[in-house]
Amino acid sequence: MLTYFGQKTNNILPVCNPMMPSTDQNHWIPLTPLKEMSEKEYDVVIVGTGAGGGAILWRLCERLMGKGVRIGIIERGDLLIPTNYLNVPTLNAASGRDYYYNVGYRLGKFQPEFPGANEIFALGGRTLFWSGNTPRLNPGEMIDWPISYNDLIPYYNIAEEIMSISNGYTQDSKLSSTMLEILRTSGFPDSMKIPVAADLSQTKYGQVHSNALFSSILLFARALYQHEFDLAVNARVVRIHKKDNKAKGIEVMSPNKESYFIKAKNIVLSAGIWETPRLLLHSGIKGSPVGHYLANHSKILATLNVNRSDFGEVLGTLDLLVPGTNERPYQVTLYGPDLERHLWYQPYENRPLLNEIGIGIEGLGIVEPRFENNISLDLNKVDEYGVPEIKVEFSYGEKDMDVIGQMLNGINNIIKGIGRYTSISNSKICLFVPGDDYHEVGTCRMGNDPSTSVTNRYGQLHEIPNIYVADNSVYPSVGAANPTLTTVSLSIRTADYIIHKLMTS
């Protein structure tokens, strides 16, 4: 006779043990205390968790599975959201944009020459808040790089696969197909559907499909099931310690200002174009190009309304790309039919039926990398951790203004082409302030000459060979395309180089 919660029964089934946790994990990703990390020595420590840091981590974990290599990764910010904000049911593009600004650090408030700059300190970095546009660079834009477009092709292929990049999500959209024809007959025959990092695969074999839009959190998820790594958040790296031309580790501070030293045989800096050179400069790593050659995209936005009835009963989404070329030093994207949300309506939102629909035309112009455009340390101002604040010097040169003029003419030609097809109203156009494009590059550029570059062709510092850079700051020049895909591709390439060094040392 079995007694089961006070009831006697002849059932001979054994009672299951109560469900109990098998670990002490109390976050949506395993975390490691700084104190515990300070008691180990790592083969590789990564600083930063955005596009570059996530790609480095994933590639190391994928290729070093079972090799006994110890990997650590440090994030200055906290756990904010575990996915791209457009995957969050309570956010859409409009509310998500406000969230981005409100949780970010508005660096531009203190930088009159770069007023649009905004930093995100959180696991995932800016990939939590990006639109997913992922065009490749035009091969001609890499002429002055230390690597060729062909060198990057295999890494573009890998990046496009792990980021689930597709240009098919506007399939069967009457609005996109009509606008594509307008573009191609208005002087832009190479116009195309824009590639986006969105997983459009159908649910199959009973697997529930989620996290359609990419963030580096997806790379952390892949890495988590391939190779063990230690992750610390709310951890501010304040200095790299070095001896005899070699880095020995990093000094990290907790929010309560306790200091820890984490030993590392190799250090990868993926903290972004502001914080990576800031850390190098504060650590006394001051090769003349560090912090210099800051570039971005000049950005023009045109908005207009068009007659809805000219585009069919079922509109679909508009998202098209006019890529940069050797003759066209800018890129243009068209989006709609809602300027605030366009493809990012949540399925339960009300969608107004209007007589007019909004079209956005966004131009991104190439900005020339110039030595005088730079960041430096303001030794008269320090943050709460004692690290000097950043000073930014930036201006557009004559070539940059010429590109802006070419871009304006191109956008006006597109508007004229649209006007030949349908009526236009409420047309507006403006030039964004520097920093509002979120596409800053440079400041730790790669190159073959140490007098004009910070790293070699693999992101390895000329001055200290066991420090690497894997973020937007290694770009020698900006190109016209959105930078994230290229950053992920370059970071995977850097990871492969580090793996080669680890396996042959």
C-alpha cells in the first residue's frame, strides 16, 4: 500500500523526485563573477559584446570545441533585452527608437562637432537596436585596404549564413516591385531588394520559430552550446596591463569600484570606435594613428506621401537598395509604407487605411578618412572610474560636401521618377548631424604601415601583437554600405587568425 500525499493507494508507481535546479543560474544567460574570473588565466579575453565581440566569441567556440582553450568575455553594461528590440512584442520601431535613446549614453551632448553620437552599454550592444540592413561593401571601396574584396568573400559567406541574411522578405510586395521599376528607369538600373538579417525560414519538425531579426545574442546562444566561456556584465575595463611589448591582462572594475585583474594571453577589443581607442590611449598604447581617421556616413533623409490607390489593394512592404558603386559614392534605401514603422508593425497593432502612404528615401554618403578627424582623451574630465572622457574633433571636408551634393541630386532624381508615376505631397528633405547615422568607423584602422594604421590586416596591433581589434574601428575607410555585415565578417577572419596562432604556438 502506497501513501501519496495522505491518500492510501494500491498504485505501485514510484513518486517522482521534485523538480530542482541543477545550477545556480538566475539570469537568461550564465554569468561569471569578476572575482572568479580574476582567479583564472584565459587564452583569449574579449572586451565588448556587440557585432564584433559576438562574432569573435562564436567563431572561437565553434572551432575550438573540445580543445581546452579558456575564453572570457567582458561587457561594460547590463543585461537589457535578450534579442533584437523588434522581436520584443511590446516594442515597435517607434517606441523602440525612444527606448534606444533613453537607455543609451548620449555622447553627442558633450561633443558639439559630433552631436548625434549615442552609445549603448548592454550585452549585445547596438545589435539590440539595429534595422538589419546588411549589404556588402562594393569591391572598389576596398582599394586602399590591406585586404582585398576576394579575401573577404569566404567570410561574407559565413557571416550571411549565421546572420540568416535574405532579400526575400518583400516577395510579392506590389509596392516594392513598382518602386523597383521606378528606380531602374530613373537612372539606377542596379537597384535591388535590400538584404536583411532576418530569419525567414518556416517552422518545421515541430520546432517553434522565434528571434527572426538578428542580434549578437544569437551568436552567444550558438557559442553557449559549443564551448564553455565565462561572461561578466556590469564590468568596466579601465586599463590593459603590459610588459615587454606584451599585454598581460586587463584591469576591470565592478559597479562598487572594486578592482580585479584578469590574466589573458590574448586580448580582443570589441568595444566600438569610441571605447576601443579610449582604452588603448588610457593604457599608454599611443601609436600615432590611435583615435585618428574617424569617419561616418553623411546622411540625407527625404520623406514624401504618394497616392495609395496607385499601388494596388495589397501594398506589402517597401525596402529597396541603390548600392554604392565606384562612380556613385553613396547608397540609397527606400522604405515604407509607414515612415514610423514600415515593416515593423506588431501583428496586433491597428493599421490605418489611408488615402496616402509615406515613403522614406535615405542616403548614406562616403566620408573621407582624414587624420584630423579624431578622438582623444580629455585629461581635465574623468568618469566615475577615473578614466578620462572623450574629446571629438570632426568636420566634413570638401570631398565630403561634394558627395553630399551628388547624393542630393540622386535622391531628387528618384523623387522625380516617383512623381512621373504618382502624385506626391508633403515632400521634405534634411541632412542629419554627424553621429545620427550610427555608422562611425576608423580610430583603430588596419593597414600595412604602422605610421598610418593601428593594426595589421588581421586586426592585430602593430605595437603589441597579442592585442587584437574586432569592431568598426578597424575600417580604413567607410564605404557606402551599412557596416555591420562587414564588421562581423572581419571579426570572423580575425578569430580564424587567433585560432591559427593558438594552435601553432
